[in-house]
Amino acid sequence: MLITGAARGIGAALAERLASHGARLALVGLERDKLDQVAARCGEGTFVAECDVSDQEQVTEAIDAAAEALGGLDVVVANAGIATGGPVRLQPVRSWQRVIEINLLGVMYTDRAALPHLERSRGYILNIASAAAVFRGPGMSAYCAAKAGVEALSDCLRVEEDPYGVDVGCAYFLFLDTDMVRDAEREMPRMEAARDRLPKLFGQTYPLAPAIEEVVAAIAERRRRVSYPRWVLRLLPLRQAFVSRVFERQAAKEVPESMREYERIMAEKGEGGAAATERTRELAGI
């Protein structure tokens, strides 16, 4: 099994849980020291490759090396991702681009490089999208666009790969207790204020462990879709309601104040500091 974005958060927790089930793992991502620490917890024989998933050549080399080291691949979890925010007319274009390059193109590069190996094993791909693929809001255009793209990619790929025995899943999460979410809670008060205005079920931070158990079950059952909380899946058929004029008008009421607050933070922290946390800026080169 191969997991991208395995140094922290969902990727690291999933790796350790799968290792406890006896899985042989390949961990791919940035922050080599963190990857090595996760690998040490996963046990001897865990393969590690430092890799920027937005670089297609690096991704292909890492996946081919992992397949050789493990004797093939049967499961690939395309998990690596970042989050930035801001209104389209103010957010730095480069921070918008990096979300697409990492969260969408990085998933496609991972899937593409993994397919030859997974076709041989008749394996399974799980692409980590987000509930943001379905429930969109102002100030999150890059993240929502990328995650909606991951969902669409997964749906297309599922049909393309059916004749070759490769199953494709897509995961939808709300806010989980990860470094990425905690960093935003600490450094991005504007985004946190927007979360506070959401209904509690949508805006709260959910524990990571149950989400990981859902992913483990999805891998075992080769599910088409998995979510945490579980009720998110029941809302997918109702997605048009969340982009109705009623919802949009309600959300738009907060926009002028949010714009002023974003401009204030830009003046205080600069463009990059308003759009992303310090860790994200460092890792994504923003």
C-alpha cells in the first residue's frame, strides 16, 4: 500500500493504523524527518520517498520505486493536500495555483503513475477529496475547486478502469483534528470566524481516529465513496440545495465584512500571510 502526504495528519494516522493490521507500506511526501518517524512506527520494511506531488516526474519515480521495493502495489491512497483561502479578487494567484497543483494535479499524477501497478494487481485507488467538493463557500474557491475536481476525476477514472479490475474510491471529510486544521485555528482567525457561522454539524472539528477507521474499512471493502462523519454521504444527492439562491443570499450577507477583514489582515501579514498558514507557505513554496 502507498500513501501520499504521509508525514502528518490523515496520511500518518492511516499509515500507522494500516501497519497495525500488518500492511506493508510505502510513505510518500515532504518533511523527510517526519516521514522517517512515521515509518519507524510502522515497522521494518516501510518504504519512504520524499516527493513533491505537484512534480509529475518526482511522483512517477517515487511510485515506481515503491512498487519495486514492495514487490508491487495493491492500494494507493492519494491524500497529499494543502489549504489556502481568500476572495478571488484579493487572494494571491500563486497561492490559488498551488492548491490546484498539489490537491488536484498531484492526485492525478499519483493515480496516473500508480495505474500500471494497480492494473497488474487489480487493486484499489482512494482519492482523498473533502466535503468541500460538495459544500462550497466564499473565500475557499481554490480548495473547493480542487476537491470538486478530485471527485470528478475519481468518478471518471472509476469507469475507465473498470475493465482492468481497478476500483476507485473518493473520500469526503469535514474538519478533522489534524495539524492543518489546528494551524488554521491558530493562525487564520478570519477563516475560523467563517466556520463559527456554519451550523455546528458542519463547522465543528471532528476527531481523527473514527475517520481513519472509516478509511480502513473503505480500503478493505473497496468502497466507491467514504465520508466522516458518515452522514455526509447521505447529503451528496442533495448537493444542489447547497448552491441554491437561498443559501447563496444568506452566505453573501457576510461577504462585505469578510472582505474588509481580509484586507486588514493583508495589510498586517502581507498577501501570503492572509492566504495561508506559515507551515503551508513553507511546504508549498508560497
